[in-house]
Amino acid sequence: MKQTANNLVAAGDDGSKSATSKTVDLSKVKRKNSSSQAQQRLKKVKEMLVAKRLQEKNQKLASAESDNNTGADASQKQNQRQQQQHQNKSQSQIKKPTQKLSLTPPNKLSALQQKMQQKLKGARFRWINEALYTTTGDKAFEMVQGDPSIFEEYHQGFTAQVEKWPVNPVDMFIKQLQARDPLVVADMGCGEARLAATVGAVHTVHSFDLVAYNDLITPCNVADVPLADGTADIVIFCLALMGTDFLKFIREANRILRTGGELKIAEVVSRVSDVDAFVAELEGQGFKLKHKDTKNKMFIMLDFVKVRASPAKLTANPGLLKPCIYKRR
């Protein structure tokens, strides 16, 4: 019994030792686990710190880049402001005209300006008209060839005068030719060549004047036109016997007309003071009066036929036709 008890005591001691040992091992395990968990937490904290620092670094880089862009924009705007200021300064240094500009557009004249302009044009037309009527054909040709604007101004004024007429002699000649078979016509002093433009499809019309107002016209002195002898059927002078040597024009008409060809003249009534004397002079140049029309109050119409060549000698008689000079206003 005593031995058994002793054995039990011994066994109890061994169990106690074993339990103690297990308790110690468990404590070690707990300490080890606690240490591992602490290390993991520390690792996470370190990772969080690294991430935070990396984020802060990225934010600083982004902020720096933004500041750089803002600085560049600010610098560009500053340069633009400086350029604008320099430009404004340069413009301010330019001298402005002290003269007041006209508020009237160039093509919209006032009523008074229009009236004055018409008076100036009228005066200019009268001066040119008088010069053409009181000089020879060759000098008139030289004058307008030297300054073709003279011819243009004259015809503008002449057109304005024609609009006031009850009838235009050119229209009468056009009507006559429209009823005829094809002919060769010389239009002497043709102006704008309305005759050729209207009946040129039927007749061969040679248009002569001091200036080629258009492509239908041959510029020349009508005392010397570029046509061969006896090539024309009709020669027309429509208000065109303007020079002091107009008889040379008549003799040139005789030269280019065939025998039996027609000479047609329209003149202002006031120019022909003695119709019979005028007719007699033209008959002396190789023509025969065929028809005379004095019904119109403004114009006289004379039709002649060539019966022979003009005499070799010319006796000038400029007084047969008065110059057509408009009254000065």
C-alpha cells in the first residue's frame, strides 16, 4: 500500500510536470503568434507609409507640372499684352489727317453738285463743238488723236442733244437702207457707227470718224479715207460737214463713189443760209441734185447723184455753211 501510494505520488509528480510543460509550450506558441501578428501589422503600416509617400510625391509632381503650364500661359499672355501695347503705341504715333473727309459718296452727288457737273460738261461740249466747226479736218484729226477723251466728251454731249430732237436723221437713213438691196456704203463722220450696227448685216458699211469709238470705225480725216476710187454705191454725211474745209470732204466722196452713186447729206437748217447756193456749189463738184427735203424744221435732207469727177482745182467757199455754235449760258 505504501509503495502504491508512493507510486501514485510519483505518478502525480510526473503528471504535474507534464502539465506544466504543456502550459509553457502553449505560452511560447501564443508569444510566437503575437510576435507574428505584430510583424504583419508593422509591415502593413510600412506599406501604408510607402503608399502615402508615393501619393504625396505624385501630387507634388502634378502640382509642379500644373504650375509650369500656368507659368507658360501667363508668360504667353504677358507677351501678347506687350505686343498689343507696342502696336497701340505705334498706331497712336501715326499722324491722322486734319482735313475733313467728304461724307458724300463719289457716285451720289447732291442736287447742286449734279447741276454744277452738268454745267461743266455742257461748257466743255460747247468748246469742243466750236473747235471742230472752226478748224480744218486735218487739224481736228490731230487734236482728237492727241487726246481721244475730247472725242468721247463731244459724243456724250452730242448724245444729250440728240435726245431732245423730235427725230434723228440717222434713223431716216437707216429706214431708207433697210428697203434697199445690198450696197457698199461709206458713212462719213459716223459717230458711234449706228448705221453699220443696224444695217451692216445686209449692206457693206465702211464707218469713218476722227476716233475709233468702237471696232466698226476706221479713224481718219474724212477728207482722206482708205477706200479705192469708185468703190462705194452710197456716201452719207449725217451732220458731219463740220470743218472749214468741208468741200474737201465732198470731193473725197466724189472720188470713192462710182458714177451714178449717191451722195446723201443731212444738215442743220440754220447752217444753210442759202440752199440754192449750197446746191450749186456741190453740183460744181460733179454732182446732180436728185431730191431736196425741207419739211423738217430742224434738218434739211439733200440727195445727189455723181455725174462726173470733181474738177482738179478747188475754189474754197467756207461761207456756204455756217458753224453750228451753241449759245453760251
